[in-house]
Amino acid sequence: MSSNNNILIAQGGGPTNVINQSLAGIIINEKKEKSKILGSINGVNGIVNNNFITLNNILSKEITTLRNTPGAALGSTRDKPDQKYCEEIYNVLKKKKINKFYYIGGNDSSDSLRIISQYSIQKGYNLQCIHVPKTIDNDLVYNDHTPGFGSAAKYVAQLFSGINFDVRSLPGVYIGVVMGRHAGFLTASSSLLRSKGSDGPHLIFIPEFSFNIKEFINNINSVFNKYGRCVVAVSEGIKDKNNILYSKKIQSSNEYDDHGNIQLSGSGMLGDFLANEVKKKLKISRVRADTLGYSQRCFLGSASEIDQKEAFEIGLKAVSFSNMHRDSFSIGIEERKIFSQKYKVKFIVNKLTNIAGKTKIMPVKFYNFKKFDVTKNFLNYCKPLIGKKFPQTASII
Amino acid sequence: MSSNNNILIAQGGGPTNVINQSLAGIIINEKKEKSKILGSINGVNGIVNNNFITLNNILSKEITTLRNTPGAALGSTRDKPDQKYCEEIYNVLKKKKINKFYYIGGNDSSDSLRIISQYSIQKGYNLQCIHVPKTIDNDLVYNDHTPGFGSAAKYVAQLFSGINFDVRSLPGVYIGVVMGRHAGFLTASSSLLRSKGSDGPHLIFIPEFSFNIKEFINNINSVFNKYGRCVVAVSEGIKDKNNILYSKKIQSSNEYDDHGNIQLSGSGMLGDFLANEVKKKLKISRVRADTLGYSQRCFLGSASEIDQKEAFEIGLKAVSFSNMHRDSFSIGIEERKIFSQKYKVKFIVNKLTNIAGKTKIMPVKFYNFKKFDVTKNFLNYCKPLIGKKFPQTASII
């Protein structure tokens, strides 16, 4: 009897521009099932702290507005449940007679969900855990791409397109530091709105290929000699040949989150370091570095219309798939093999154990490590995801 | 005879998102006058280096695309002409029989124009110099506001609106460092898309009021205790009680441009310093600082439709006004006295000497220095300038 469903929704990890689209999709379809819908405030943290909100009474109009609102409307968390934490979650869910738990989150959140799911299986409690992916890093395996990524990619592309014209006006070297701990997808997206061969970014450095400061300087020098300017996109997650994070190399004190990840964003240190190196070595007077910061995942009004649509649909489909499958699962987007074909999206069911805790990186066919640039394959793969709502641009000099 | 007009157009200073709208306006109306239209590449620098482009042949379609392109399409410069430089400019303009020189620029550019204009009067050469304002800083006197500001203000407002929802999701302290050397208009614009009383930015620090780090920390502490989070907008131009730039206080080596201005943007140092102080003093674990960077003036697709329209019209009007006035002048936007009335724009003629080299700052009625916040007057003044193309937002917790 679907009317006996007690469902719980939570949002975890770094928010995105479209994470509330998925929330809206789940609420809308679970309402149709006459389920009792609870939301946990601040992800799994709200469960163990008994911090819930009833979501049945939200008006359709409110849901529509919520869909366009960045950030996680239920609040998020960086908590990573251990066995004890999972037991607490289990006790609360059982007490509240929850039989479906939707967790909208990324890598780390899906891992939390896997642990909770395994724990409830051990205890013999009938709980279906459904992972609804989101991450601006686009680093989930068995997924063509991840809701949230398209909008962040669009923001990064728009920013670098603007910077390209700005640096054409006042020539120099510009370094933009882009989010991405392990995967270079977002940094690579800086290329998506180039239209001329001389358009920047001229060089792209991603975490998947070891970063060498001499190579970095030499390549900037070559581009600068050719065009009189150089725009560079650098991932915050670049590593040296020993796989040591560059941010770690240059920082004296570091901050770590609960997952043991070093804090990369929210500091301009890497960009400043790289700009100073370029100034010192190349004697170029105008060298600027910007660290793109949190706006990459939340800038109001830059969401990709494709990403919005898919994030909403993945929420709707999560509900219909959950009624067709009894086990826990992660909903996903089927991987494309050929990227030059007309773009279309297909939702699939993945095993939680296949997704949880694993990290997808940029495939070799997407990056030319000799040119420090993306390939045509990457452009064909990524361009459809950011939509088409941009002004056309031109240059006359 | 208008068909004998030889006109020159140049763009100077930091580019904006709509500076090419003004360029397009001038070209379109001067084409109607059958003028011979030259463009100087990289502002006054192109004049002394004999680097020109003919603008008569640009197609209407190209002009339309150019209008939506950020950056200065003719290139810009930070050169500040001295007497010798002006003599060089004079010699070239006379040789090329230029009788109208449009310079699209800000404070510093209008000062360059004043010198060139005075120099040509001394020499008895018939040259009309027309200053067409642009600046994201909004710091031109005798102007209600300046083309370029509305789009930058919109970007800052969109960014802080997104950040507001992001920090609601993952609570902590967020500090955003905004462009603005002397005037706090752009930093104040971070407030424009707040809708609830609890929405951030909760605190706004502008260069017009001396910055005290203890006051800064204490106020963040109060807001954090009230809401469990705090979003702060800080101008890059904040100064201590002795009028010393905070950026200067904390930096060992500084870079200066040709106007003797210290480099503030393109470095994350101020934000990092402030974030570390908050962490140290308040023991709040999640403290993040972003330095908004160059995207404030060039982000593709965030131009305000009002700003675009006005920047285009000011170019058109510059031409028609130049045919009504024989002297050099600066075209402007008439100052409003009452900001709650329906917004409308009126273009006026200002004397070059009234504009050049002067800096407008935030009037006292726009800022509440006890609350570190903008006033209703500021919101009424500024909201019309950023247009209306935003998604509506909502929050449920």
C-alpha cells in the first residue's frame, strides 16, 4: 500500500545550483504516491539530532520557486557517518517507521548511504536507500555526468569567456583557479565558450596530470610571446609528480574536513603563489590570479537549462524507479560512448556499491597533455550540458 | 559639413560588460553623419603608436554582436598622458585631421582627455573632446550613476544571493571581497537581492568608513550567534583610521599602476587575512573568503538590461550632443534627488573640468555605519539599475 509509505529526504555534501530541482522532483512524485514525506535538516546530521520537517504541505508554487533557488533547501552536512553514527541513524529511522530514504548527494554522501543501507540489512529492517547524485565535480563512476555539473561548468565557461575579452583589452597573464579536487572536468569547462583560435583559456591544468611549475612557466611564456597575453585555467587540485597536492606544498597550516579532505577552496593562496612565480620568472608586469570560489556552485541565475531539467527529472525518476526495484540503488545517467551524436539523456539504476566512495576522473581521450588543452571529444561531450543561453560575442582587433 | 568629419574613438581604463554598447552607439550615429570613423587600439596608447583601425566598414550584424561582448573591443590602456605624451597625441590627431575625439572611460581617462583638450586649445587646434563615461566603481561626480556599474552591481548581487543560500546550507562565515578602491557602491550592491531579514550579506564594509578589525570580528560574532552563520561583503579598498589601505598594511610588496594606484585585485591576500583573523579570534571552524576578481566587470551573460540600454544610448547621445555643443564635454546621467520615485534616466552635458580626476563616494544617506549595512535609500537608488532578469528564490528552513 503506497499510502503507508513513510519517506525521508536529505541533502548532503557541497550544494549545487540545481540540487533543489531533485528535491522538488522527489516531493512531487512522492506526493502523488500519497506518502508521508519528511525532510531531514542538514543531511544525516538532522537524523541523529532528530531535526525534521514535514514536506507534504509545501505549495506547488513554493516548489516551483524552490527549484530555481541555489543551495540545499533542507540544509547540508559534511558529516561522514561511522558505524556508531549509522546505528543512531538506524534507530531513528526505525522509530519513525521510515521505509524509503532518499539522499541527494555526491561521492561521500553515497558512501554514507551504502553504510546505512548495509547496516539496515544486517539488522533486518526493511529500508530502501536511494542515492540521487549531485556534484559539481562530475566525478561519479558509471554516470555520463552528474546533475549540478552542467550549471557549474556553465558558470566557469561564462567567466572565462568574459575574462578572455577582458584580457584582450588589457593584455597580461590571467590565472583562474577552478574547483575540483581530483577530477578536471570543471577546470576543462573553462574552454567551452571559446570561438576563435586565439581565444583563452590558452592553457588548462587538471589534477589528472602531474603539475610541473617549470613547464607551467614555459608554456605561459610561449603563449604570451605568440598572442601578447595568456589566460590559464588551473585546477585547485593540481599535484606534483609525487602526487602531492600543490596547495599542500605551499601552505604551512591546512584545514581538513571530516572526510579527511584538505580545504582547497576559500583561500587565494594557490593562485597568488602561481602569479608570483610567473611575475618573478617571466618579468611580465601584468599578472593576475583569481580563485573562482564558491560562486561556481551557487551563482544565482547561471544554472544551465539542461542541468535544471535533468536534475528535476532524476528526482521524479528516483521515485518511479524505487517503486520498480525493492533494493537500495543509485540512480544515474547512462554513459555515452560517442560524443558527436545528438545529445540525449537516459536514466539508469546503478548498484550503490558500484558508486560509493569511487572517483571518476577525466578520461585520456578528453585531454591533450602535450598541449595542456582539452580535446574535441571533450568539447562534444560537454557542450550540450551547459545549454544554449549565452549572448553571441565578437572581437574586432 | 558633416561629411568632412574625421572622428576618432578610443576606450580607456578597466573594461566593463557594456563598454562596447557605447562604442556601438557612437559608431551607429557617426555613420549616419557620414563621418570617417577611426578607432585607436588600446586607448591613447594607440594614438601615439599610430595604431588605428577604420570602423566604417563594420557590418550592422557585427555591431549587434559586439554590443553583447564584454571587454573593450578596441583594447584599453592604463597609460596616463603627461604633457609630452599629450603633445604626441596632438601631433598625431592634427596630422590625421581628427576634429572629434570620443574617449570612453572613467575617472582617469576623463583626466587624460582634459589634458589633451586643454593642450589643443593652447595650440589653437580645433578639436572637440568628448568623454563618454564608464566605470564599474560608479565614482564619477555629477552623475547619478555610470554605465558599467549596473552590470557589475548585478553580478555582485547575483553572487551574494547564491552565496546566501550556499551558506544557509553549510553554515559558517563567508567573506566576499568586492572591487572598489575609493567608493563602496559595488560592495553595497551585494545587498540588492536579499529578500528575508535573515538573508546575507549581514554585514557590509565600505572604503568610506574606517575599518576596525576588532569591530569587524565583534560584529561577525553577533551575527553568527544570532543566525548560526554570517555572510560579509568587504570592499578591497577598506582603510584604517589613519586612512591607510588595509591591503597595504598586510602586504610586504605591492604593485602600482601608471596612475600610482596600488594593485588591489588579482590577489586573494586581504580575504585570506580577514578569514584567518576570524578563525583565530572566534574559533569558528568553517570560515571562507573569496576575492570576487575580474569577473565582476566581464562575466558573460550577466549584463543588466538597463545598463546595456543606457550604455548604448549614451553613445548615441554623445554624437547628437556633440553636434549641438562646440566645446569639449563629458556626457552624463542627471542625478536623481528622490530615489523612491519611478526610475527614469536623463542624459546631460557636464564640463570636462568638473568630472576629470574627481571621485564620488557613497553619500552618507546610503549607509548605516552603526549597522554596517546599506539604507533603504541605497536600495531604492540602486535596485532599478540591475534590471529584473533574476529567478525568484525561496527557502524552507
